[in-house]
Amino acid sequence: MARQPASGDRPTVKDVAASSGVSATTVSRVLAGNYPVSTATRARVMKAVRELDYVINAQARALGGGGTKTVAFIVHDLVGPSFAYVGQGVEQQATAEGRLCLVCTTHGDPERELELIELMREQQAEAVVLVGGGTNSRTYLERMTQIARALDKSGSRLVLCGRPPLGPDVPATVVEYDNEGGAYAITSYLISLGHRDIVFMGAGEPGHTTIDGRLRGFERAHQAHQLSAPSQQAVAITFDRQSGYRATRDLLAAGRKFTAIFAATDVVASGVLVALREAGLRVPEDISVVGYDDIPLATDLTPMLTTVHVDYEELGRTAVRHALNRDRHAMSQHTVMGVHVVIRDSAGPLPKPARR
């Protein structure tokens, strides 16, 4: 039986050494795993560790080069479905690579995001994965570039997951998807059905990389078909169900003319559908609705939602895999994943004018 430390005291390396009959240095070597130790000695030390319920000091272990390697996952929130699926992909790949995954939330605060990145650098995270859209302000981009270089210098890696690159010479792993292309494709689909008065529901303050990309795709599709996409057809909202619901009710109350709504996310689209149904409008017979993301919710809605499919889990897995194995993926440190339109029941041909 291992000799217990004084009551109330936390066991130390010296206690483990005394119980196993070896030196404190030998105990440290066994725990760090960075020095050859005989099987018998290792067994005695680990037996004492278990009996004393000794907890390894993570900071000391890291200084010795045997620390648990971690991947930090920094995201807007944990309730957004697309964020959750990216997070699942990050965690799955981190586990497969033998890393511990740490999760932090920013709640949309760029300053908090920068603080969390610095904290993860101090914690010696092997990779810091930023998920979701960022901002395009010059100050933010300059600070993010400095952080990327600081992480690289310390042996860590900045990973932009679902964001565009910071610049050609910035040391970062980038895994994004064709955000603008998906918006272009689904807007073109609505136009092919005959729609000309399409509302883009999702515009916000300029500078959000994800929404800016989707708005560009919406506008580019109109240009490609020689159609105008007036700015008043872009409705500014926050990206939740309630916001989509309220914005749709406001559109109807204001008498706005439209035959289709392109919701910037599937969650926003769910609110749009409720508001239209309450107003006695049929989808797609009266108004067509499309979304973006293709989260499982899309097939639970009535009618099932036509949307843009993004493989968010694979986005997260690829980001971690490329960041941790840069020697094998040196040529793919900037990857753009494809997206595609999934046609279901919520979008249909332009309604025929009522007969007089």
C-alpha cells in the first residue's frame, strides 16, 4: 500500500517517489514519457500514482515536453447548428489525431476572439481553429495577421475554418467553402423559375465575411442574368429564427412586392416560413423560400427547404487534419470546398397572376 501524504495535502512527485522507491527525477521521467525507463520501474511508479490518486501538473508536464497536445476551437456560440457540426468535425479529427479539444465562445465579440486566441497561445495549443465568419475591418485584419505570426513563431498554428485567407504571406491554414458560389447558384435557380422580385434576407453591417460573400453571390446572379438587384431587396437581420420571422412580417406589413425570399441561413428560413404561414400565404404556390447550410432542420420544415448544402463536419475535420499534418499537406494549406444546391419543395415557379 502506498504511503499516504499528510491529511488534506495533495500528493506530490516526492510522495510518488517515496511510495515507489525511486527518485523524484525518475518519477518525472516516467510521467513525461521522454526518457527510457525499465518496465518494472514504470509499473511501480504508475501503481503509486493510482494508489495516491496523484494528479499530474499539466503545466510542468508541458515544460518537460510531454504535455497533452491540444487543439483550441473558437466559435461564435454553441447553439448555432452549422457551428455545432463544424465543432463536431473538429473534435472528431482532434481525437483521431490524439489531441484534446478545447472549446471557447466569442458571442460575436471580435475583441473577445482576439483575447481567446492569445490565451490559447499562452496555453501552448498546437492549433487554434476559428470557426465562422470574421470581420473585414483593417484594424482587425492587421491584428489577426500579427497573431498568426506570433502563433507560428511559438510553434502553434492559426486555422481559419469557413473564412477567407488573411493574405498570401500569413502563416495560417485556411479551409473555406465556396460561399459566394453557393449563393450565386441558388439565386440563379430562383431566377430560372421566373422570379424577379427576390428578397435577400440576411444582410447586416458590412464587413462580415460570410454574409458579404452570400450577398455578393446574390447580386452577381442578378448581373449575370441582366437583372437589377436593388439594395432595398436586402433585409438586415440577425441570424436566428425569430429575426427571420419578424423581418418577414415587416415586409408583409409594409406591402413590399416580392415573390421569393433567399434566407441567408436555414434557421432564418424557418422563421420566414412561420410568418408566411400565419399570413395565409402558401409556399411555394404564393412565395418561394430558399436557405443556405442544409442542416438537418431543412428536411423537418414544411415544406422541406430548398437550400445550399455545406459539409460542415468535413470542413472541421479537414481544417484540423491539414493544420496538424502540414508536412503531408503542404500544398493544401488553403482549401476551398465545393457546395451544391439541394432542390426540395419550398421553391416553385413564379405564381401566375390571378385572372380578373
